[in-house]
Amino acid sequence: MDYKPVRQYVNEHRTQLRVYFLPKRAPEFNPDEQVWNEIKNNRLGKQPIKNKADLKERIIFALDSLKHNAERISSFFRLEDTKYASNVA
């Protein structure tokens, strides 16, 4: 995988960005993982998934409904392991 474009972007915007290097196999530190946990545990429901198209449709619907819940999204950054990523730690 070529990370050169990412490194170049980070270098060009280093005063505007804060980069965190997370340990491998530590999803609890990644706020994105909290989103997926929310989707899997609270938004997909208990109905069996019929096929890939059904899964895709349900994930898109769940993400769309979550994006309108700013308080819930903010809560992912108030967890003990993810406070580092918030500007109000």
C-alpha cells in the first residue's frame, strides 16, 4: 500500500491536523469502531440478513439515521478510551 499521498497531505497540513497512531488490535481506541459497534448492536435489528443487497441497504439506513444523532456520535468521543480524539478531553 502506498502511503506517500497521505504522508504528503499530512505534511502539507501539519498545523491543521493532529495525527494519532493507534496500537494494532486495539479497536476500543478508535472512535470509528464505536460507530460500527452502534450499527451492529443497536441499529441492524435482530432480523436475519437475507443477502448482500439487504445487508448493504440496512447498513446505509442505519448510518443515515445515526448521522442525524449528533449527541450519540459525540458520546463516542467521551468514552474513556477515545477521549484523546476529542478537543474537549
